[in-house]
Amino acid sequence: MKQRIAASLFIICGLLCSSYALAERFIVGAQNLTYFPHYDFESDVDKGVGWAILEAFSEASDHEFIYVNLPIRRLQMELAKGNIDFVYPDNPRWYNSITNTDDKTFSLPLTYTVTGTMVKKDKAGKGIDSIKQLAMPLGFTPVNWQQRINNGDTQLTAVQDIPQGLALLQQERVDALDLEYNVARHSISRLSRYDDITLDLTLPHNEIPFSLSTLNNKKVIDELNTFIATNPTLIASIIEKYEIAYLSELYPILMHEQGLAPDEVWSKEAPANN
């Protein structure tokens, strides 16, 4: 009897183990920053547009994604160790000292972000030389500001979260806040006292894709890319639901509001007027 029970347990264990082996379950390492509507992986309700697209892919593919919040600087480290399967968001142009971009596989963009520089509306349009104090969320890299920071022309203040950055800007303790436009708009909609803040087109801004990256799961990235490419209407509806605005939509509106001519808009190639 004992041998029969042991054999049955062995068979059940084997079936369970086989089932789990077949199940496609992956761990996504995500930035532990509230960056809604793009992402907020600490939320139990809605984790943002990137998560919504991955969940739609999950339903279509039967892959299961488990999300783990990590500090920005630890994401690539845990990916290299094999403790997580994917990183979101990621971008092949972002530098880190842990993983090599050439070793990673990146998905098609899940969405695009309008990274830019927020100022009080009455200070907009004055150009980069007017910014002496710049706030930025901790863990982000001030790529387009680095030369000015190195030269001592602009001082950088790292903030723990977005409300702290908005407060410093409102109190004029900094001249500008480096922040994604859609994130700023969402935060301002919940903090109405900051409604006099705008994206200044005479200051550094870019449109940057957010992708999913991996070292060892290229097949899943290929499946995700196929899903994105063959479901444009679904992807567009998700992006519309989260009211994500792209730079092409914002340019004419903000140029009119700020009274700018095309040659007054910031360009990475344009020399600074030092």
C-alpha cells in the first residue's frame, strides 16, 4: 500500500512539474517609480499603458508576466544575474555599465514618451541659458544637460518623486523640471495647484521609445513584435485609453502658446549661446 501511495505521489508530482515546465511564466523587472500613465507597477489596479499592452499580449499568447519593482540602477544587474527575464522600460540607446546592448534583444516600442523640460508658463520660451537650477527624478540621466552640468552652467537637483519636483518648481527653488510630458500632465491633473506648468520647447526634449528587453528570451520578444505589428488597432486603442500624447500632436499647440518660430525650438544640433 505504501509503495502504491508513493508511486501515485510520484506520478502526480511528475505531472505537476511537467505542467509548470510547459507554462510560460516570466518575471519582468520594472522601474520602481510612479510614472503613470506610462507605468506604475506598485499599483494593484492599473499599472499603466506598457503593462496594458503586455497584458493584452499575455492573453493572446498564454504567457504569464509577473512584475517586480526594482530601483532603476538594479534592473540591469538582476537581468545579468538571471533573476529576472525582462526589463521594462528599456531602450537600446540607454547606456549602463552592467549589460551590453549588443547582447540584448529589444521589442518594438510599446509606446513613445515625450521627455522634456517643464517650466512655469510665465518663464517659457527663454532658452537653455535661463536654466540655472534643474530638478530631475533620482536614477535618471541628464543626457541633454550633461555638458552644461559639467561646465557648472546648470546645477542638478535629484528628487525622490514627481510631486517633490513639481513643488520645487512651483516654489521657484528650481528653474525647470526634467520630466516626461504625459507623466507631468497626469500629475498636474491630480495636483491642480501646479496647473501653470508647461513643456518648454526652447529647452531639451525628445520622443523616446519604451521597449521590453531581454538577454535570453528572444523568442518571446519575436512573438511580442508580431503581436504589436499585427494588432495596430488594438495597440492604438490602448494608447488612446491612457491619453498618451506624442510630440507631433504637441508641437503646433505649444509653439502657438509660447509664440515660437520653428528656428526657436530647441535642437540637439544647435549650439548653446554661452
